[in-house]
Amino acid sequence: MKRWISILICLALLVTLLAACGTDGPALDDEDQPLRVSAMSAQTTADPAAAVNTGGDTLIYHLYENLMKWVDDGTGAAQLTEGIAQNYTVEENTDGSMVYTFTIRADAVWSDGEPVTAADFVYAWQRLFSLETAPADLSLLSLVEGYADAYQAKDGSLLTGVEATGDQILTVRLTAPCAYFLSEVCGGAMTMPLREDLVTAAGWEPGKVTNGAYTLASLTNDGAVLTRSETYYDAEAEGPAAIQFTWETGQAAYEALTAGELDFVSSLPEEAAEALAETEALQVSPLASTTALLLNTQAAPFDNEFVREAFAAVVDQAALTEAVCSVTDIAATGFVPHGIANRNDQWTGPDAASSDDEAVTPDDLLDASNQEADDTVWDFRAVGDAEAPREELTMEERLSAAKNDMSQAGYPDGEDFPAVTFLYEDTAESRAVAEYLRDLWQESLGVTIQLQACTLKELKDAMLAGEYALGIFQFDAAYDDATAFLRRWKSTTAYWAGNLVGYANQAYDLLLYAADITASAAGREACLHDAEELLLSSCAVVPLYYGGTAAQLADGLTGVYGNAMGVWFFGSVTAS
């Protein structure tokens, strides 16, 4: 199983090999030929603080460049490096606060020739607090000094932790360590620099004057056209002279790809993905999404831990995924999905610490001093496997344990088990999953489960109110870190704030607290893995499968890369 997971991760990352299963299309041999792509839903603005529609970050990353930027790591995955910041330093103070000092590149200019300054970043960050609608991800700045005052007053000038101490020197003061500060804040879309003189001028058109590799030529109901900026500091790099985004997605986009009218589609329709799977040419890229079974610990009969253990024990994620899920879904082995970053760059590959048949745990990897150097593990899921102990048991043994649990709970062979309603969103896939689990529990445990389809709003309302016993729900991440999945389950988090099963465990809370305050990357990751294992041992949250996507690039092209947050980068695409 461990070998299969390693192979899966490799396949998921090899986006650059998509051309191997591509379709006929232009090879960009004409320097004026735009790259034509379908990678997002319709966008209405190129304002970094307001491009919130699905996939909007992809548009922003091509127009603007942050302090840090994302480049291809050589496997088709996005890797962080210095961007507009030529370099940076980090200082840790005795009170746990952190000071980052960034030096802005001397050759960084806007597309109208004006220099990019530290003040452009200060303005952009402070502007976020005065917008009529605050960005959904504004809390990513919560550790910046002055955040609480700025947020409460809607006054960005109170965000005192970001300061220009010179035209090319930007200082940021954090009140505590933040493992994802560089990647999610300094490399994110929301905090891209903006010129105050342009934004406050009448008729500002976001994207027309930018500091990134492209500028916005047009943004319409049909799509967007980007042209390469002549003032970008790396303007001589290879890549398309123009990128043409279409808002067409799904089947329409796939048909355009096969007809040679598009060069890239980020998400193939199910039928096309299944056809590729049959020829073993399907390559799945992970998305930051986990669909999980939820057993409400505050609602009978799942307030009984033996009942929860029994229901969870008989679930075989691999069998379920193969039987009823999309071919791009991946059987879950923990709550945090593939593609979420492992932020300890000292940890090495799984094979350096164990054989293929052994699960790698954080404790195995805390001291790598005697290990031979190997590839760095960037994926949280690749280090440690929360489901490994279960894999040691056969299904027969798990079924026997489940029956014993039901007996201890007072329901031998399902006798006297109360009526339970199982909530799920009314989609074809969720319905198939719910029916599969209902039949599984009825056959193995002798219980009767009533299914109830809901709209997404109805499902959310019931779960946020804690007014349900059993259900399935899809969890997505607002940012690329394991805490985006794990923080919601803290004891102090109410149902309405995201703790949908009423989970409470003091040890879990302490592990997350330790992860938040430690400056040790290895210690932080170990705490997060241990916390995940504690959560899953409660059997209140049972991960079922991870979301994935199958993209396709036209034959003759190479150089697309992306990340698990659904962002794609096209600035390096060339004819192969």
C-alpha cells in the first residue's frame, strides 16, 4: 500500500507529462500565437483583493508578482522562491515575535515604467481592511502586528506590523511564528502590490498596469486576454507572448480542446477521464479537498464511542472509491489530503526512514542526522499515514471488532438500534456514496439507515447547527497548510464555527497550540500529525476520499505547472 501511495504522488505531480496524452493543437511556433486555456470560471475583475470566483488566483498570478513567487520544481508542481523580494531575513525575538525584512529588487518596475517600491506592498495590505467586502482570506494576516485593531476599525493604517523603511526595504512584524507566512501571505494572490496613485484615480482598471509577467489586454464576458509585459525583469524568459483565457469549462472546453481550439483544459469531464483511465494514461493532480463521513458526538447514538468505532471500522476507503467515486478521486488515508505542504524541509523521503511496508511517522523523521540525503518530502500526506494501523487488520478482523463494539454499545447484531437519518448533498456522487455506506452498514452491522438528500445550504445549516446525527461533507482549504483542515476541530470551536461533530479533546488542543508557537519546523509537523491521529481515533471524522483533477495539454507543448489549491501557471509554456 505504501508503494502505491508513493507511485500515486509521483503521478499526481507529473503535470509536465500531460502532453503525452494530449490532443492536436498549435505548438506556439508563431511568436504571436496566444496560448488558449480553460482554467477557471468567469472572472469579473483583476483586482487581487476581489478576484474571488473559482480559479481567480490563476489570473492574478499572471498579472502581478508578490514578494515571493511560484516556479516549476521540475516535476510540474509549484515551488516557492524569491520574487519581487530579491532576498529577505528573519529575526526571532525572545517574546516569540518574528521580524521579516525584505529587500525589493532594484530592477522591479511596473508596466508603465515606474519602480516597484515597498510602499506599494504597505498600501495593498492596508487597503484590504477598508474594502466594503473584506476578502475571505483576510485572517491570513491575523499574526501581523495591529491586525485586530485594523480589522475591528476597518482601518488599514492600524496594521502597524507592515512598514516601508525605505523605497526598497519592507519590514513585517508578526506576533508569533507563522509557518505559512512566506507561501500564503508573501506568495499569495490577495496581497499582491498595488499603486495607490492608480487605485485611487478615477476609472482605475485593475490589471492594466501590473508588475508581473503579463498585463491585461481585455476582460469580457467571454474571457480574458493577457499580453507579455515588456518591463518585467525577466521579460526575456521563454513563454507565450499572450495567454487567452476562456470561461468555458467542462464538456464544452474539452470539445474545444479536441477540435484544436484550446491548448489546455484544467479539468476533464468524467467521461474523458474514464477513457484515459482505461488506457492507463490518466494522470491525476491532487486538490486540497477531503470528503469525510461525520458522526456527531453530541447526538445519539453516535455519542457512544463504540457505535462510532463500529461504523468506522467497516468502511474500506479504497473499495468505496473504486466502486462509486469519480476516477479522479483518491481513497483517503488521513483527513489532510495530498498536495498540502509539509513545511519541514529537513525531512527526507519515505524510503530513507522505512521500507515500503512500514508507515513513516513524525517520530521516525525528527532526527535525520544519520540518514542518507534523499529527496525532500513536500507533501504532508507523504510523511506519516494515519490509516496504517488499520491496514494491518483484515476486513474480517475489522468486521469482528465492529460487531463486538456494537454489542458493547448495547446493540448486538443491530438489535434495538434507533432510527438514524443520513444527510448528504443531493449530487450523483454523494448519493452513490451514501447508498453504498447505507448498504454496507445494513449488511455488516444489521442497522437500518434512512437517507436524506439536501441542498448544499440545507446540509450546511443542519451541520452548523449540530442538528443531525450522521452525514457526509466535503472540506476544502482556504490556504495551503494542514492547519486549514485541523483547526476547526478544536474544543473551543463551536458547531457554527466549523466543529461539525462537537469533537473535544484537550490533548488535541494542546498539540495544535504547540504547533502554533513552535519555531521548529520538525516539531510543528510532528504535532500536526499526532493531532490528526487523535482526531481520527475518535471515529467522529472518517475521511473517505480526496478530490483530484485530470488536466490535459495539447500535443507539442510543455511547461504547465500548478498546485493543490487549483492554481495553474502558464508563463513558461513552450513548444516541445
